[in-house]
Amino acid sequence: MTARSRRPLRGIVTALWVAVVAFAALGIGQRAAQAGEEDDLQREIDTQRVSVADLERLDEQKATGDEIAQLRSWLDEAWSLRSKHEYDQVREVLERTRKQADLIRAKITASKLRAQAATRENALADVRAKIARNKKALADTMKKKKALETEKVSDKGSPQ
């Protein structure tokens, strides 16, 4: 082979070598991006799991037990999908869990307000009962006063 015939071969080998390096770099970059994405999704799942414990603590009336159980199962599903590298589906499930957490917060607030309203209604009923007892006692006292006044008048008018 002459030097001239080797030049095109060298060019092809160099081009192939550049292509292999470029594909390898692309694969490494893609794996790094996937690893970063996976870490982000894992962090978000962990954060939401911690927030579930906070939601349970806030739910003093135990009004959202089913919703919290559903939220936990969706977070488990997101974890499973993340381990299968189904990142788009993980994002969808995480969006669903965010909305579920918002629903739970709203239900917890509503249950607290219902409990507060019930407490105030009971206090109002107690005050109304006390007012009714006082009105009855006042009416009884007024009758006794009138009876005593009538008795005094009749005592003054009668000879002794």
C-alpha cells in the first residue's frame, strides 16, 4: 500500500474514532442526566413521604384516613416506577400526590372548622338553657312577689 492509499483509510478510522467517542460521551452524559433526574425524583418522593407524616399529625379528628392511605400507596407506586426508570410516569404520579395532599389539607381544615363550630354550638345551647332557667326563676320570683304584695294588702285591709 502506498502512502496515498493509506490517507483515506486514516481519515475513515479517525472519523470512526471520533464517532465512537462522541457516542460514548453522549451515553455518559445521558446516564448522568438520568441519574440526576432519578435523584431529583427520589428526593421529591422522600419529601412527600415526610409530609404525609405531618398531615397525619395535623389530622386530629381522623377525618382523612382513607385519603392518606391512598396518598401512601401512590408514593409507593412512584417509588416503584422510579426504580423501573419510568420517569414520565413518576412525574404524573407525583403530580397526583401533590393534588391529593392539597385535598387532604382542605379536608383537615374543614374538619377542624366543623369541630370548632360544634363546640360553639354546644356553648350557645348551654347559654340558651341558662337564659331559660333564669327567665323561669325570674317569673317564679315575680309570682312570689305579687303573691306577697297581695297578701300584705289583704292583711292591711282585714281587721285584727
